[in-house]
Amino acid sequence: MVEQSIPLYWRTRQFRYRLMGTKCEKDGKVYFPPRKLCPECGEILNKTVLLPRTGKVVSYSVVHNGLSNREEELPYAVGLIELDDGTRVVGQIIGIPPENVSIGMRVKFAFRKYGAATNSAVIRYGYKFVPETYPNVNLS
Ligand SMILES: [Zn+2]
């Protein structure tokens, strides 16, 4: 994943922390990452919506060479996930070996550490996906 600046990361954190998108009130389309304008009709998108936390793997790839701050995670799977409302999201699939990931596999949202930003002490968090049967982790 491309590393964002810390201010941009901070401004967009709610969308990654809770998996939120923007919805066009004119035609009902939902976008993630959030957009300011609907590419279909040009409407300004002011409405944010909480996206479903479950979906299925539409496509995936196994990453063998990655960013230097994520070397301990290699190899890992990154998938195109179709959420239950049809919104498509790209995210890392964890909790199982990458060779066990398959197309059509059911997955669910998991709030996890992304890793520390290069040259800073800021630790980034956001969403990843785990198999739907993976036990829930109580973060309280
Ligand atoms: Zn629209």
C-alpha cells in the first residue's frame, strides 16, 4: 500500500477505522475510498455510510516483495473484496496462510495495525480482512 502523509492519514482515519464510504443520494451508488463527487452523475457526495463488515474475495494476489516496513509480514495476500452491499474494497487478507486464500471465500472486517510510518514513530491502524469463521477479537 502507498504510504500516506501523516496529516492525510489523520484526516481519512474514520473511513479506514470503521470502513465508511460516501453515498450518492441521487443514484444510490456507494464509493470507497470516499469521493467528493459522484463520477456517474456529478452530484456532490455529502452523505457518509457505514459499509457492511462482511463480503467475499473477488480476486487476490500474494505479495512476496513489499515495503521495507512490512518485511516481517511477507508473503501476504491482498484481495479485492466485494462487500455484501456490492461495494468493492481492496485490503490485506490475514489470519490464514496466503496460499489458502481463494476466490469466493467469505471474509470479514478486522481492525489491525498497518505498521509504523517510515521515519516516524506514528503507528498506523486500519482495516484488514480475516476469514468469516475467524474468531472475533475483543478489543475492549
Ligand atoms: Zn450519482
